[in-house]
Amino acid sequence: MLGWLISYAVSGLIIGALGRLVIPGPNPIGCLATMFAGIGGSMLGGLVGMALFGRPGGLILAVLCAALLVWLIDRSRAPVR
């Protein structure tokens, strides 16, 4: 159980960090938000991959979904102009 949780956290940090690299400009979100965006992006990428291709999504789809989540988190924290 603990190993499973640690592997999700580490993979979430890696996928979230790759997702942050895709979005241009500064992304002022913390490590926990990055990790949750990575985990969410992996899950969302898997679901989209299953829906579109009939198999789980790969790394590229997970990173793109994590980038979308990072962008949404960043937009929700931005001050209203």
C-alpha cells in the first residue's frame, strides 16, 4: 500500500513537472499542486486514451492532460483584469 502511494506521488511529480514545462511563462504553483496535476493528468490521459484508442493513454497524452490541468490551475489563481 505504501509503495503504491509513493509510486503515484513520484510519477505525479514527474508528469506534473513535464506538464509545467509545456506551458510557457512562469507557473507559480507549488509542488503539491504540480503533483496533483500530474496524477490527475495521468488518470485523465488514461481515460481519454481508453475512449479514443481502446487502450490506456501513453506518456505524451498524460503530459498533455497534466499541462491542461496546470494551465487551468494557473488561470484560476491569476488576478482578474
